Amino acid sequence: MGHGLHSMGCSQSQPGSNAYLESKESEAESEEERPRTGQRWKGLEVCSVYPLGKNAATLLVICSGSVVDFEGDAIVNAANEGCLCGGGVDGAIAAAGGRELAEARLNLPILDHNRDVRCPVGEAKMTIGGRLKAQYCVHAVGPNYNILVYDQRMPMEECDKIVSKAYRSALECAKSKSLRSVAFSLISASIFRGPQTLEAVLEAGIEGIQGGLYPELKEVALVAFTQKERTTLEMLCGEKFPYAQGSLGQSGNSGQLPTGVDGTVQEEPTQQPSENASRPEETFVA
């Protein structure tokens, strides 16, 4: 009986034991991998970080740069219904993913042969990442407000719901593989948003992310390409997640905040595209 109790006690890691040291090393590695404002994380520059929920089980990370550079589990591409190579961010992803990604996209089942549709608007499909730094690539199709509002007379609020659905669908794909980190390009946030405001489209995206969370998901990144996108994202997040203890234009304490999340804003400007640079999503999908 005494021997049994002793065995149970030994199952707990004690200071100095190998198990204890391995546990502390694991905690240190995990802490180093957490995104922090002003630092580079998984290939992207972190602008600000917000907890999704009071327990901060998942972090929403506002980043600047190119989603192609993300070194996490998956990136989300703003794709077209055919899920084949387009322009802008889709073209950049296709180029970086190489032949392997191109073949994976081509092999997605065609759902509507009349229009060569592999993924309907508001939904998402997942393939391997090919030569991307991320293992998987999720192809999410956002709405074209110009067509839906002007041609089909759909209320913009209904278009917003489709944006949210596209984000949720992308996370459903990630959930099927229990992925821990996902980075989104901004779906329907450029010319596809038509008469809708950038604020409304990005807020719909954030709501979609909130509706698609799952236990294994640790970080969701929204990658801003322009200064306006970054500023708008941080403004929205500052309003939606005030308990992050960081807001636009304020510098918080250095290091970790009481909530465990550094929500302050990096002041360096996001790199602006040159006049002749291809704007992600503008040439094909936004």
C-alpha cells in the first residue's frame, strides 16, 4: 500500500527531475512562440494582439506583410470559385506554392461544370501548401459586393454575412486537421467590397473568426497589406476587445500584460505598395 502511494507521488514532476526540466523547457519554448507586438512571429511582423474571449484561449494577431510568408500551419487564400490561380494575393500564393499547389487546386472536385466551380461563394476548400512555408492552404471565396449589390440587389448586410461565412468555412477546414495557427488574407476587403465600407467587411471577417473557433486553435492572424487595413483592424479590435488592455495609439507596459496579451500598437508604418505594384485581391478577387 505504501509502495503504491509512493509510486503515485513520483508521477508528479519534482524540481530537478528530468520530467520537471522538460516541462519547464516546453513552457519556455511555448512562451517564446507567442506573438508579441513589434516582433517578428512565424514570418510576419506583429502589429497588435488581442484575446478572443475572456480566457484568451485563442489570440487574434494583427500582422503586416504578405500572407505568403506565414510559417504556421495554414494560410487562407482569397480565391475564386474555380480555385485556380488568379491575380494579386492569389497569384502570389500560386507562385510561391509551385507546381504541387497548382496540381492540388486543379484536382479539387468540380461542383458546377457549367461555370467550372470548385468552391461556391462563402465556402472554403483546403489543399496542401506545396512549396509554401505553411503546410496547408485554405481557399476561401468571398462575395463580390459589386455584383451582388448592384446586379442582384442584395442588401449589403447579407453580403457581410457571406464574408463571415467564408471565414468560418476556412476555420472549419482548419479544424478538420486540428491546426493551431492560421493566417488570413483579407477576404472581400479590396475592390470586391464595392460600396461597402472597409470597416464593415473587416468586422464581418472578425465575427466569422469568432464563430469558427475550436479548442486546438491557438492563433489566428489577419494580415494587413496597407496602412489603412492595419489601422482599421486595430481600431475595430480595440473596440471589440477592450479587455486586451491595449488600444490604438497607446503604448502599454513593456513585456507581458496582466491578461497575458500585449495589445499595444507598433508605431512603425506598414510598408506601402509601390504605384506599379500588384495590389492583393484587386486584380482577381478581393
